[in-house]
Amino acid sequence: MLKGIAASAGIAIAKVYKLEQPVVTIEKKEGMNAAEECAKFDAALAKTLSDIETIKARAAGKLSEEELAVFDAHLMMASDPEFAAQIKAMIENESVNAEYAADVVANNTIAMFESMDNDYFRERAADVKDVTFRLKANLLGLLIPDLSLVDEDSVIVAHDLTPSDTAQLNEHAKGFATAIGGRTSHSAIMARSLEIPAVVGCAGVLEACNHGDTIILDAISGEVFVNPDETMIKEYEVKAEAYRQEREALKVLKNAKSVTTDGHEVELAGNIGTPKDVEGVVNNGGEGVGLYRTEFLYMNSQEFPTEEEQFEAYKEVLEGMNGKKVVVRTLDIGGDKKLPYFTFPEEMNPFLGYRAIRLCLDRKDIFRTQLRALARASVYGKLCIMFPMIATINEFREAKQVFMEEKAKLIAEGVEVADNIELGMMVEIPAAAVLADKFAEEADFFSIGTNDLVQYSMAADRMSEKVSYLYQPLNPSLLRLIKMTIDGAHKNGKWVGMCGEMAGDPTSVPVLLGLGLDEFSMSATSILQARKIVNSLNHKEMEELANKALECSTMQEVVELVESNLNK
């Protein structure tokens, strides 16, 4: 049994899919049988072509024709007769092993492309690396993991999952366990969006598992059992069914209002990463989308998505929510969220560097494309646009000005744009929270991003296990920043949401309700549980609770205060 952090609730029992990139080590062997090595090369090349075809076919439902074109380029490269001829000639002339010949020819080809003056051809070097890595791995009989190709029910076990990895999980991924990470890591957040169990920060899980082992993932307690006996499997099958029934019982609240016993109503919304996630929000009774993370549009593409591609995605989400509010966050990349086709500057601390709105205001060409697509889509629903990582009033003004310019251009072109688009900002930097009353004179709304607000307030990287104890959303210092933000907005007649993980945390909901939060946005699977909590509380009593919490000294005191009040 291994212990980790329960990041996305549920129970999964399945086979292990161990996600490890193979280490390709090439040794030169001489005096080899040329005919046998050429035959081995032909078989590996055929498998490489077949692999690429399969990946392309599976991606066809998710990617545009333009995005799929990269696979055509890979197929063309792998089937280039000149490339194969060079490798076979080396095998025959020097009697070397096939993988060594493939490595030499590949490296020469990559070097040739990288030395070219033309940007397009220099970029093709990356394609050659991809194709030849797969070819060499096939020659060595190594397994290349591809999560989109998982074809049997599995629990993914990995050191970590990148946001791109998690976005590629298909219906056979019944859950995942990672050696590192916390509740606010992007893989954990995505797991909650995908409604699959996840245990993160589970040290030793990679070493404990082999590909194909049986595993039980208890993402309620944060426990992982490798190769359990039949008795334990049966015990957890019963637990899984009980959990399923508990989730089913909450469905009676799907169409209920989120209102306290004394009539105070709030809004419970869902966080999404792709248009496909809208279904989960609707099915779980979401009263809107409080956070649409648009970066996944960019991360799942081979180049910056076009205005048309973005327009179609935003339109799909707005139509899917059927007139309910949709809050779209503009591009938030940087930190740990990279793009394969964009080079970020090397920085000592990228989380505090060139990212989010800072990148967009520097690269207005990228920003304007997104804003045009959003403005065009606005006529299909109730659109709110929010800018991430705003630190100063001037940043917000500049971002708003760029939007107004693009809106005016579209109207001049005869394109219809809604006249009720709200422009807001994320409050995730302490400086913005402290100046909330002034920001609220300019912004239509705030959305508090507690994941970053906590790490910036505590000067503690939320991805670092060594300082994970400082992830304290209920620390009185954080509660005071949240209170400042809410009061500053309400003073100016503006609403405040929260899209950080704290919004769906059962212990935090009573305090946030008392602090005056208007909208709680969370993973879709948390909505019904949060509604059950809201419906059981008295708002006036929660205001008193929140005032007491603001006077506490530690997070532990706040937690004990909440628990003692709810257990009365």
C-alpha cells in the first residue's frame, strides 16, 4: 500500500499502464549479417508507419485538418525512399547494426535541416527527431507510450503527467497515480474535469508497479494498492459501488437552486478545459462556466490556433451552456504550461516571469486573434472575458483597450458583436487583492484564483513537495485578502467569483459563503456536493463564522472553527 494525495475523488480497479519514455541507447556493432539487419530495419520501418497511421486515425476526431497535417508530414518522411536507401547502404557497406545506421543517418539529416537558413526547413528538424526516435525505439523493441492509444481499461502510473498528457487521456483511462504533484497541480485539476479518480504525490508508485499489474486507486483516502488479493478487490468493488450510489443520490439536486436556509442565493459554476467538458457541467447542475481555460486550445495544437478554430470552440461552449454565463480566461501560458511551437525565454523563476497577460500584452498579435474570436462568438451566449495575472491598473486598462479596438474593427467590418460582454480579471496576485476597490472601478467582475493567490502570498511554489505544507487556503492571511477583494468589488456594485480549487472544498465553502462570495466555480464533479452544503447552511450564521475565522491566527484554528460549527 502506498499513500498519496487524493486529488480527484473516486475508486478505480484496473491494470497498470506505466508511462515511461524509453531510453534509446545506441551501440555500434560491426560484422553483422547485412541481410538480417536490413530485414530488421524493414520491419521496424513498417511498424513506425503503422504507428503514425494509427495515431493519426485516433486523433482525427479531435484535431482539425490543419493539425492532422503534421502526421502526413511524418508519414512522408518515414516513407522517403532516399532516407531508407541511405540506412540500408550503410548497413551493407559497413556491416553495422540497423539501429546504429539509422541513428547516424537521422543525426546527419537533423543537422542538415538545423543548419538551413529557411525557418520552415529548420523547424522540420523536430519532425525528423520525432520520426527517427520512434524508428530507433522500434528497432530496439522499446515501447513508446501514447496515452491516446491506450485500448484497455487502465490506471495510468507516471512520475507526473503534463497538462498535454492529461488532455490526451481517452475513455480507457480509469484514473491515474503520479509520484509527484498536489491537489492544485494541473494534472489533478484536469482529472477532476475528466471526472476520473487521481492520487498524486504518491512517492514510490513507479518503482512499485510494473506494466500490466493490477492496481486499486482509492482516490477518496489517497491510498494505492498494487497487486491486491481477491478479498481486497471484492472489498473495493463494494466501496466503488457505494461511492457511485452516493454520487447518484446527489443528482436530485441537479436542477435545484443554490440557496441557503435563510434565502441567500449564490451561483455554482464549473471549470472547463475544452468544449467537451461542457457536458459534465450541464449534467452536474452547473449554473454557468466560471472558468474556461483556453490554453488547452493552444497546447493541443501544432501551431497557434487560428481565429476561426478559436471562434468555433468558443461558440460551441456558449451554445452548449444555453444562455448561462460563460467566463473565458484569455491565454494563460508560461510557468509550467509550455507550447511546443513557441520558445519562452530562460528565466530563473518562470512562475513570476513572462506569462499570461504579460505575454499577451507583449505579443498583441496572438492576443488580438483570441479577442476577435471571442467577440465574434459573443452573440451565441452570455460571454464574460477575464484577463489572468493582472498586477496593475495599467495592465487591465491596456488589455481592455486592445479588446475594445478589436470589437470596433469587427463592427466596422459588419460583424455582429454582443453589447453585453463583461470584462473582468483574475485576482491571483496579492497586489491586486489589496487594491481591489480601485480595480473594481474599472473591471466588471473579479474571479479569485486561489491556487496562485496562495503560492504568491506564501512565497511557496505550489508544485514543490518540500513546501507543500504552505498551501494553506484557509490561512487567516489568505481569508483577509479574499475579504478585501469581495468588499472592494461589492463597494462598486460588482460581483466576485472564485475559480481556484478552494471554491469546491467542503471545509472552505461555509467560510466563503460568509465572506460574501457570489459565484463558486469548481470541477464539475464537485458542484452537487457543494450545492448540498450550501442548501444546508444559514447565511447569517456563516457571516458570523467568517468574521471569527478572520480573527484566527492559524489555518488549523480556522478548520477547527468550521468543523465545530458544522458539527453542532
